[in-house]
Amino acid sequence: MEAEAAKFLGAGLACLGMGLAGIGVGNIFGNFLSGALRNPSAADGQFARAFIGAALAEGLGIFSLVVALVLLFVV
């Protein structure tokens, strides 16, 4: 396998993290909504935690994008 092909393959595999981060954010907010509908009085206390979890998941997705860009343009 050529080095150029391996570089593109590695960058493509690194980009999978972005899709998985999107799935994670959907899972976080879906579970939050499910819990909020079951117990509306506790929803206000957990709303900030849902945003923190979503921010962490998105941060990992952006980190995955940075790794893919480094593999494409630096290495």
C-alpha cells in the first residue's frame, strides 16, 4: 500500500469519530427528554448536565476532526 493511500485511509477512520459524536449527542438529549417527560420536576436540575455532556461529546468530535486534518496535511 502506498503511503498516500494509507494517509487517506487513516484520515477517513479518524473522521468516524465525528459521526459517533453526533450519535452520542442525540443519545444524550434523547435520554434527557425521556427522563424529563417521566419526572418533570427533576428536569430543571439535570438540564445543565445534559449540556455539559453534549459539549464534551462535541469536543471529542472536533478533536477527531483535528486529528484527521493533521493526518491529511501535516504527516
